[in-house]
Amino acid sequence: MTEIRLATRGSHLAMRQAAAVQEALSTRRRSVDLVEVSTEGDRVRDELIHRLGKTGAFVRALDERVLEGDCHGAVHSMKDMPTEFPDGLVVAGVPERAAPGDVLVTPDGATLDELPDGAVVGTGSLRRRAQLLAARPDLDIEPIRGNVDTRVEKLLAPSLQREHERRVDAEESGDASYQETVEPWFEDLSEIERTALEREVDTEFDALVLAEAGLDRAGLLHHLEYQRLDATEFVPAPGQGAIAVTAVDGEDADHINHIDHSRTRVETTVERTVLAELNGGCVAPIGVHATLRGSYVHTVARVLNRDGTEEVKETRDLPVERHPSAARKFAADLADRGAADLVAEAKREAGVDE
């Protein structure tokens, strides 16, 4: 094969992820082209992910291009992928995973414990919402959508705009309390801060919770004040931080699978197997995080109700030589301990048929 065509979403983050896969697959004898595809998740911007109908709002349109033969593969954020696949399609390649956890981003570097009572925290994730409320029931969790850079701009805009106004007023009144005038202050801002200055926002957020990997891949992490959240408590979404490349089983998959990272494949297989067995999709607050440790896969799972007042949490070391079956048994035990009831409750609240 002298050319590989990869379907990808057109967001800044998605294109950067796809570009990394493109680089890994490209050789002197083979070119790799990216094909930008609009998805339902991109088009319906005023709905939270769990209201878009079913899991896979960012995935289906890409995989359709693969099944139709227009593209040889599709690049996905693994955490967005449904656990059920169309016939003939496989996860052909899973590159090495980036940081799997969540971070709390604030304009001033405040930690979760330092946020004031009633602080407004933005997230579009039911899992993050439930875990935040379990830790801090006083928080006001507000929905937020948009690409990663858009969310960050919404967070930074109010404080930057107030600072800009103060500096303008001081300069116009002759107040010398600022060492820098407006122009050099503006020049020192990062690109994301400059863009935030121009953004109108309806809700002023004190903090956001986002995936560290997404912020890093988007080139934003080093511009922000953030706190890494403990992955044993703020348990990440299954597959978070990982990229998956889907392809039709056979020759196309064979041309992609050499980018597979065995450790990441094992860890994400455990995480997605637990999710699939619990049948939670994107409508239930479920976190699963697996870490390969020698001959075992250390796995922590946390299933909550939507307001974080009830949960089932367990940690288990699964034997690596039979990690898929061990993950299924782990999920069955979680279900028996009450996780199945929490998932069923979440589905009823979301209006999703069992």
C-alpha cells in the first residue's frame, strides 16, 4: 500500500492526534493523508454528550467512511468510542497512551480544596460531575461544551477582561500603580489568553475539569494553572489518554497495527471490557483505570449515581495472562455489589432504554 487515508474530526485537538498517527505510519514509500470529517458531536454543539442519543457521537461518521472504503482507517480518542463495533471493524492500532488522568484548571492556580463554597465548576462529563460532587457537595457543577481551547477561553475570559479593564482605566487616569501599560501586558499574553479576551461568556466558571492528555496534545497545558487530580479517587474514563485507530479487519488493519503499544493495549482492553460488561455507555458515571504492574493489571473502578451520593468502588489486581476474562469477572462482581443498579438508575434518568 503506497497511500493510507485516515479519517479524523476537524477540531484542533483531533487534528493534532491524527497528525501524530500520520507521522508514525508514514514512510519514504508510503504517504498518509488526513481526511477531515464532520461528526454529530461536532454539529450539535448545544447538547451534552450524554444527550446526543447514544454512545459514539464523535465516532460513527468516521467509521462509516472506513466501512464505505473511502478511508483506510479512522483516528479516535478512545474514551469517545462505543464498546460495540460494526461487523468487520477492529481497533487496528493503539499507540502509547498519554497521561490518563483529569486536571482541575483555574485562572489563579487554586486547588480543589481551595475553591470557595459554591464555586462554579464546568464539565460536560457525568463521571466528572459525580466525582466532583462526591468530593465537594457544595460545588455548583455547570455544563460546558466546545473544543478544549473553547472551554479554556470561557474559563479565562472574565478574569482577563477585568484585568484588561483595570489597566485601561489606570492608564487613562494616569494611575501609575501598574508597572506595565496595556500594550506590553497584552503582548506578554499567550495566544489562548488573547483569544479569551475577545470571548463573550454566559457563565463565569471558577474552574474546569479536563483530561490532561487533551490539554497537552492541544499545546495548552503549559499555559495554564492546574492541579492533577488523584486517579484513584477521580478515576478516569476507560481509555482516557489513549488514541485508537480503527480499520477493516484484514489488509488495512495489518498496515496499521505496527504502531500498537502492547502495554497500552492491555490496560485499555481491561478498562473497556469492564465498561462493556457494565453496559454503562456514556450515560452512567463510570471510571475505570488500569495499570500494568508486572504480571498483574492493577485496576480501580468507581461507579456512581449522578449526584455522587452513592457509589460502588473496588480495586483489584488482574492476572495479565487472562486479563480480558478477569476484567469480565471483575465487572460482574461490581454489578453484583450494586453497580448494575446505579447504571440502571442513570439510564432511567437519561431516558435511555435498557
